Amino acid sequence: MTSIIDQPTYEDPTPAAAAALGLEVRPMAGHIGAEIFGVDLARPLSAELVAEIRAIWLKWKVVFFRDQHLTQEQHKAFALAFGELAPGHPTLPAAFPEHPEILLLDNQQLGMGGGGSFVESRWHTDVTFIPDPPTASILRGVIVPPYGGDTQWANLALAYERLSDPLKELVDGLHAVHHNALPIKRGEMQSKLGKQFLGDGLRAVHPVVRVHPETGEKVLFVNPNFTSHIRELTRQESAHVLEMLYAHIADAEFSVRFRWQPGSIAFWDNRATVHLVPTDVPPGMRRSMQRVTLQGSKPVGPDGAESFALEG
């Protein structure tokens, strides 16, 4: 079933339309990220509010809400206003058996995102090792340290736009393998989390450039966490091209940084962004987040070719 987010009905939002619904939109950076005020996400949203939030989200790629102290049921209900829920993760076990759609991201329980972390933090798009990666992710701050733990996002549509024409011509026709490898630091290769994340092994082929199904933008769709290699190139050529693209998408011009508070929510377009998990949570402090994702569709490249599974 096609979700509401995948309907190709995008219209650029206007401040007047938002204000008419009681919303205030505060952009946070020049090209990505905006805070939305004036809505209580614990209550059911009208069709008009859903449509306006969706339009703002498509424009800014990631939107943020403050002081939204939601229950797990309310978190899922908000997400369901925009599409169908996906499982919490394809390989990691559910932390909440009664809510298998919720993924727990806790630095003390997973050894991630804080002092002593054994997982490298790399720019990534969520779950690109399956043929239909999530359309969106919605992350809720439950326990937030008083400082440290900011998350960054980057706009991959703008990153594509900023490439030179010869590079655009090159990457438009390329396809890359993505796999579910977890970048574990040396000496921790036998960690329980690493084995769980790998599972039976999942690999998918995606276009290096995908066409956004709603906005029509061309979007770079590679990331250093999960992209293995480009199929049309030799491994050496692939490594050089990917390193160039990774350095390019990390340009500060394309990014926004968000400081979390308890009750903060980030809602991002997983088809058009990468994000960076923080590693600066001070030792001994806890950062506990909960994430739901919306089911996605197979990416399509400029040549019309769809993504497909290689393994798993």
C-alpha cells in the first residue's frame, strides 16, 4: 500500500498557510531543518495539519518539535498519520515486545553514542541495506543529557545540485551495493551488538542518484555506513568516487545541528538526508532515544531502474 507521504502531491508551503493553522515555522539553517511550534502531537491531527506538516517536512527535509512528552502509543499514532509503520529494525531484537515498531537507541544499553562507544559514527541514511528503505524516521528524546548528544543532518538533494555537470552525468548512471555492516572499532569485532546487526546478512542495490517520488529532486543516495561499492566501476575506482562523494555530502553548507531536550522530536525524510549519531555524550551520562520508521518504496534512478535485493 502506498503511504500518504508517497503521494506525488507536493506543494511548497507558505508562512500564511502554516499561520492559518496556528503553526509557527522557524528555519534553523540555510538549506535544511526547521522547528514547528503550535501543535500538540499527543492529540489526533486534522487532515489539514497533517498536509501542512508534510509540506514543511518535504521542503526542509527534517523538522523538529519541542515539549512533546509522548507515550509510546502517541509516538506511533503521530507516525501513523503520515504512513505505515515499519518494524523497529530488520535484524536487531525488539526492546519493547509490545511495541515491535519502536527501536531503542540507548548509549548505556547499546554502547553507542557516548563515552566508551565501540561503534564509529558515520553519516548514514537509515536501513539502506534493504530494497525499500524507510521513507521517514521519527526520533523521540526520552532521556537527554544536559549537554552533548546533538544530532546533525545533511541535505542530499542540495548535495547533488552542487555537483558539477560532468559529475552529475557520471553518477546518474551508477548503482551501488549497500550492506548491513556495523562500523565497529578495532578490538570489538565479536561484540554481541555487531553480530545481531549483521544477522544473516542483507544486501541491496540502489541507484547512486535517486529521484525523489514527491518533489522530483535528484538526490545522492550513498552513505559511508552502508554503501559497499559501485557495481559499474572497479573496486579501486569505486573507492575513490565514493570517498569524493562522502567528503562532498559532509560539507557544512548542507547541514543542520539539533540540540536535544527532553520531549524533543525529530522527523526526517530518509529519502533525502543523511544524519550523524553523536559520540560526545560525557561518560556516565545517559542518552536514551526511541525511533519509529515509516515503510518505504524502492528507490528509482534517473534511468528508471528500481532498487532490488541481492541477499536476504
